[in-house]
Amino acid sequence: MKKQIIFTAFTSLILSFTLSAQYVSKVWVSDLANGNFRNPVLYADYSDPDVCRVGDDYYMVASSFGHIPGLPVLHSKDMINWSIIGYAIHQMTPNDRFSTMQHGNGVWAPSIRYHNKELYIYFGDPDAGLYMTKTSDPRGIWSTLTLVKEAKGLIDCCPLWDEDGRAYMVHGYAGSRAGMKSVLGIFEMSADGTKAISADRLVFDGHPVNTTTEGPKFYKRNGYYYIFSPAGGVKTGWQLALRSKNVYGPYEEKRILEQGNTDINGPHQGAWVDTPDGKEDWFFHFQDLYAYGRVVHLQAMKWIKDWPVIAEDKDGNGCGNPVSIYKKPNVGKSYPICTPIESDEFNSNTLGLQWQWQANNNPLWYFPAGEKGYLRLFAWNLIGNAKNLWDAPNLLMQKFPAPNFRATTKLTFCPYKKGEHAGLIIFGQDYATITIESTENGLILNQTSCKGAFDGTAEVVNATVETNQKTIYFRVEVKQNSAKNKENIRQPQASCLFSYSYNGENFVTFGNPFIASEGKWVGAKVGIFCQRPQWLNDSGYADFDWFRVSSLN
């Protein structure tokens, strides 16, 4: 029996990887299947992306802040078609801190490098220091986090192993913790990359022209040390390249990528990679799309006089502007279209790789009954002084996957006490839900919203209707439009409309339209949850049969 249980769990894990690799989104595909691709290559919030190549494999990591599992690892063969293959962190440390909500804290701007036949990921926790984890199998288990340098305010780190075997780390500073930003520092590490062995030395000062210099990536080419670093702020900034013949500088600087007359704002912070034959160079960067998060773009790159030139440089000044459609990288082979997984039939005994909790998870929150074809979420109460779902760690959510999409879920509600409720949520600093709730007078459906959730404001019930059905279909449709913000800058908006159905075919629009908002350094999310009003010795639950992402057509 024990061997059978182990085999079943292993089979479910392999099935999860297989489904992830084969999945093709119904709402966003970058590969145009004609030799070209469109940006973004990932229309989802993979913030602060870094990429490295190992042979003919490409691996990407991104910021995950306090969400768990953390440090997502994605894989591609051609830089265009990506799948999620796992996470490097399954519980953040220390647990007593990360078992509660840490909005905007935790994992900041990771880097990934291949060294000595292992993949290394480094990241900064602005409140603790710079961490490292490594593995020889990126689809498997990553090592326990190693604190390379303990310090408050150090962020955005990237290693470099020099030809002589010495190892260095470049990093930024978080002004909110260090009391200073817009500068970059370097220190030497032990050769194995596990600890700092020298003091920090500032190597670049971005004041006053390149404010908010951060997110550095470290490379060496043709005898030059290069630091690729964004500046100017997330939504409005640009990409710098710094170079020097000495690891500690002085560094020359050059602006190499900016928005120009395009509609791709703030193109910066990413990764330089090449094709397996070394004949083509490419650069990944993100674009901040407000509620849609920091989506990932890919631009062609070339070297001119030992300076990188990215994307389209029409005026020949060495500073390019991003493009929306371009020919695919020539990696020597053609690969099938695949995208990060979104929909979930809940037929596995492990959670799908698209899902994340809001904090370190409790095993009592859920039961993945894959052999029975559902995911059971137990009702759980808010903790501490939380006044709304902004501080609910047990929300199970995923990233917005496209500008326009529909998310539908089927659930059966089995309450234990009055006040328990379960449903579908669009989540950010404002959020909205559609739920089924147990009351003194029976079951009801509610559509709620919470404006300024981060300030502890209460939810508002926009619509209520009685029901005698425990099995219900909930849906939200998300459509992109644009409007001007307070700074008179046009930005994309995600308009959301909720509905419900008893048969899965005829849906009734319910409640008020809702404009999604980003979270703390992250885009809005969509997901499912089950809550109770207070601590009890047992819990009701909701069995979610499936969660499907589809187009609006």
C-alpha cells in the first residue's frame, strides 16, 4: 500500500509536469506560427525576469515576493514558447514571518546562472539580505536557502564567476530600507558562491541623471565587465549598459533601450542570452501594464564597438526602441507551441504549477482529491487584526494570463457553520468576489467589492440573491480598455464582470462591474477561496471541480 501511494504521488507529479509542457493557452500565444512572434512573449506578471541558457535549454526566474510556492522556474527551447516546470522555494524563511501576509516583501529580482554543472539562483530579501539556492536538476528539488550576505536594504543581486575562479556579486540598494538608492555595489564571494568575503564597494552612482538605478545583471565579454541595469523607474524608465576593464570600475555608461515613440513603456530589467551556436544575441525585459503586471518581452540584440544595441535603432545612436513583432530566434530547430498552464481540471494529487498562496501555506487549507476529480478548499478564518481578504493567506490564485479572458469554475459548497462562504476572486489592492454563503436563512449568492483593501476597508455587498443550489458555476470576464490615470498618462484597465449559472450554460450577470488593480509590486490575480468568520474546531468546505481559462469569443 505504501509503495502504491508513493507511486501514485510520483505519477501525479510527472503528469503535472507533462500537462504543463504541452499546454497551449486559449487567450495568449506569442508564437505566430509563421516564423515570427509577438510581444509580450509572456503576457503575465513574471516580474524582473532573468534568463540563462544551458546548452539548448533556456531557464527563466522571476520575482515572487511573499507568494508561495516562490521563485517560479520556467523552461523554453526557443525563447518564445515557455512552460512552468517548478519552483525553487516551497516555504519562505523564517516561517513565523512568512506565514502571515508580506505584501511586496520577500523575493526581489532574482538572477539565474549556470556554474559547475549546477543552476544557481540568487535573490535579495530587502529585510534580511542576499540568498542563494542551487540544483543540478531544475525540475527537481532546489537546495535549502543559503544567506550569502546578511544586511538590510540589499536587493537585486547577480553573480559573476571570473576566468580565474573568483566570484563576485553586484547588487542594488532599496531606498526604503537602506536610506539610499540609485547606486550599485559589488563584493567578492567565496569561490563556491555561498558567502561574502569582502566588504561592499560602490561602483556606480546613478544620481542625478539615472535615478532608481537597480536590477543589475553581471556579464563578461571581450575583456569587459558589463552591468546591465535599468534606471528611471519601473513604468517610465530605460535600460543602461555599464562597462569596465576592471570588476570594480570605473564604469562607462550608455543608455541602450528606451520607449521612444512606441507604446511599450519602461522597457528594462531583464537578461542577455544568445542562441546555442552563439550567432544571435537577445534581450528579455519587462513592461509594467498596471493591473496586468510586469509582462515579459524579447528583443533582438547586437554588439557594436563592444556596446550592446537592443531592438530597433532607427537613428543609429546606439539606443534602441522595443518592437512588437519580430522574427523568432534561430535556435537551429523548430519546437511546438506551448504556454504556461492556466486551466486546471483538479485531477491531480498535487496543485497545478500555476497556483500560488498568499503566504507560507498550511496543509489544513486544502485537500487535492485528484482521484475523485476535485480540489477541496476548507473554510479558514482571517488571522490577527485582518479586516478583509487583503490579509488572507489562504487565497489560491494565479496571474492574469492575457489582456482579455474568461475564468469559470464549478464548485459544490458544504458549509459547517453560518457565515462560511466560498467562490471566485479578482485580487489586488482593490478586490472583488462572487460567492456562495451559508446564512441563518439558508444559502445566498453575493457579489462584493473592496476598494482600498490595503487600508483595511470593509467589503461592500453589491448584489445578493437566495439560492437552494449547493453546486454552482461562477465566472468572471476580464476585458482590457484604457483610461488616463491621475498623472494624465494613458494606461490599460482590466474591466471585470461577474456572473453565475446553475447548469454551466446559461450565465446571469451579477453585481457591479469592477476595475481590477495591481497588488504590491505585482499584477492583479484571479483565483478561488473558502472562508469562515471565526476559529472553530472544524470546518466546512467547497469542492472545486475545475477552473478553466478561455477566450471571450
